[in-house]
Amino acid sequence: TDVGQTWNYSGSNVHVHHHAMWFHPAQPTTIRHGNDGGMYHTTNNGNIWTFLPGLPVNQFYAASVYSQVPNRRYGGTQDNGTLCTLTGGLNDWDMIYGGDGFYALVDPTNSNRIYAESQYGYLGRSDNGGASFNDATNGIDFNERRNWSTPVAMSPSNPNTLYYGAERVYRTTNMGDNWSAISPDLTDGGGGGNLVFGTVTTIAASPVNPQVIYAGTDDANVWVTVNNGASWQ
């Protein structure tokens, strides 16, 4: 309030990552504030902020449906974690995993087993329907380059087998307890700047032949193995 000479903190109860503010031209103590959590409103110059609910402003990075019960839907959202609904209702969504949410996978043979992911490939597994998660990245080299939206895919022929993309492709055959690399670096190397480049961005396992796996990278390489990762083209 003194042209920038001193600053006071405001908004300890609002979501982080601030993007926009609007000041009422006739009521200077009335402010609206937009951030990664939505929109907030104050009428007392920021002493108290009120969240404005009901705005359809979540950004989903990825979504999945539990095939056995299609009303059960899961998705990872920008800075609002992994969300799920068990009923399919518009207003019946709960957050089950934090951070920025990305891929969410559900074991088709066990609806209590859910995999959820936050930014740069921090993957968790729940065995109780999402009530709690344990780390599921043992064996993945976190010194490798990993995309902001690290791909994770479940084998269509065996839900205990999953694939994970860093700069290499990793595989687990025991539900994420342990991972092993099954490819060399499939990229053209890393890039400069403040973002991670030179990463696997998508993985697809064949539903017809479990030996066939495809992987794509952010530098325009598309790879396939027809022998379960023994060699790649």
C-alpha cells in the first residue's frame, strides 16, 4: 500500500500458482484472484479470501475408465491431483493422489489396485481403492530424463505388468514392486532450457501380442520391439 516500499503477505489459505488478479474499479478492497486451484474472492483487501466453487476449470492431462464398472472414472489434473468418481456423478469427484495428476490406471482384475502419478513420473500404487498409496518406482533411475507427463501403461494381457518411460522404457512384472530397463536410450539426447527434453512421451503395449511394445519420444522417434524388449527398431 506504499508503492512497493514494503510488502505484506496475503492469502495464506488460497491455492498456489497465481496467474491473474482483478480489482473492482469502484471498490478497491474487492479483489478476485485466479490461480491453479480456481478463483478466489475478497471484499476486505485480502484479509479473508473465499473460494468460488462450481467453475468447470480443471485441466485433465489423462483419464481412464474402470472397464468392469464404467461409471468409475479416474483422471489426473493440472495441480489438482488425481481425481476419481465411483458413480459418474458430475459433483461426485474426490482427490486420491496429490501434486499435478497424470496417468491413472486401475487393475481390471482388482478395482482396489490403483496406480496414480504426479509430475515427472512419481508413481504410487494403492491396494485399498485409493485410500492410501505407496511408492511404486523401485528400480527406476531418477537421474534419467523424465517427461513432465511421464507415460505409464498397463499390459492388456497381464495387469501385473506395466511399462514406464523415462529416456528408456522400463517394465515391472510385479505391480511396481521392482522395475528393470528393457530398452536403451530411445531419444536423441537431452536439450537445453528449463524444461526436460529427450524423453519417452507415450507407450502402447499390443493387446494381440504381448511381445510387441511401441514407444514414442518428444524428439519425433517412434520405436517398436517385437520380442518383448530384447531389441528395438
